[in-house]
Amino acid sequence: MECVVQGIIETQHVEALEILLQGLCGVRRENLRLHEICLKSGPNLGAVASEVRLICNLEQTEPTWTVRHIGGAMRGAGAEQISVLVRTMVESKASKNVLRLFYALGYKLDHELLRVGFAFHFQRGTQITVTVSSVNKMLQLHATDEAVPVTPGIQLVEVTAPATSENYTEVVAAVSSFCEYLAPLLHLSKPGISTGVVPTAAAAAASLMSDGEELSS
């Protein structure tokens, strides 16, 4: 399982967000250039549609593929009362022939994206990952060098943390607590719930940039 929230931030404020994250996490950022292929099952694989994502970080010296399957979200009154989405998720490493394998199984290409940005991985009550990236679409099949932004001037921020059925309440609390530190720059909510950009972002970003300049001088 995993706990996740998402939000958006204007590209002009991303540097300020990075300064804030660096201060909160105390770890180095990881550069990302993720080629993401989304596949959906065909009718021969059952009536209920299945979706898998094949992900490869092109920034790595030896890029490897990861298969990621996102299942259903937790439902019920308890799930509605929390601000973090809790969902099933299975992830595993795969060989470079994985796309051919899924095509043979009857999966079809739905879409592919290139996410360019950075991530921070750190421990704060639980293991948390913050990913900041611009989302780009491919105009031609697998043409990552020709990708163009889906939302120019806007970047996606995602906060995720692994969880189990036994500890998800503690993980939700840790994620919610951490997100409060980012509130001056962006709204974070369950995926699919659009909250827009934060009115205070420009002032908060200016303050962070000025603090960052003072620390570096």
C-alpha cells in the first residue's frame, strides 16, 4: 500500500520549494527523467480493466525498468475523513523486454509521458518521497527527446509514503504533518482533487529565496 497526496506549483516557485525541501529533509536531491509508459488490459484479460505503468529513470547510468500497478483506493467513512489517499500499489523491477511481454499478454499502449524534475527521499516519522516534475507528452512513439510540456509553467508535486494495513494511520498522520510545512507554497490533496495554486506562494517563495541567498553568502 501507499499513502499519496498531490498538488501543483508554478515553475517560477520550484527553486524556492527545493530550498524548503532541502532544509526540511537534510538530504541531497535525486535528479529524475522518468519515461513512463501506461498500458491497459485488453478484453481477453477480463471484464475489469487493469492498468500498469512501466517506468524508467533515464538519469541513471544504467537505466532499468520498474513495473508499477496501482490498485483501488481505500473506501468508507474512515477514508473520507482523512486528507491523504490510501491505495494498494505493487512495484517490481523488470528487464528491458518487459514492454514486449505485456504486449504479448494482451495489454495495449494507452499513453506515455516524460517526467523531468527531482525527488527527495527521507525519514520523517516514516519513509517519505517528495517528487517535483514537469509532465511532458510524446508527439511520436517513445520519442523522449521530442517531448513537450502538458501544462507549461506548472509542475506536479507528489508526496508518497509506503504503508501497510497495520500502520497506515500512522503513515497518514506523518504525511499530513509534513505537508503542513509546504502549505505556504502549495495545496496538497488526494489525487484527482484539483485545488489550484496558493495565493501566498509568491510571497513565501520570495522569503525563501532571500533566506537562501543569506545562507549562501
